[in-house]
Amino acid sequence: MFGLSELAIILIVVAAVLAVKKLPELTRSAGKSARILKSEARAARDADEPGTPRVIQGETVERGDPGTDTGPRG
């Protein structure tokens, strides 16, 4: 019959064969979790340092002279 080591090898092979189907999904979710964890750690670190300025991506608004504002009023 089978000994303990042969049975363990068979179980490992069966588990590997069954896991191959789920492997892409598992790696995708692990990568997503790592990105979320990294961004949360960065946000927590930034929250601890209140004196540092934050850069927010967006449009650049050029200001003219204070007395020559020709933009629309709303």
C-alpha cells in the first residue's frame, strides 16, 4: 500500500493541479491587496506629517494683476 510520504506527495500534486485553475485570480487579488495596503500606509504616513504640503493634480490657474481681472464673474 501507500506509506505516509507517498500519500503526502499525492495530496500535494492533487492540490497543485486544483490550484492551477485559481492561480491567476489569486495573484490578481494579492496584487490588488498589496496596492491597497501600500496606498493606505502612504496615506497614514502623510497624515502623521501635517506640516508637509500636498500636491493635488489638476489645472493650473494663472493669476493676473490684482486690478486687471478680466475673467467671468459668477
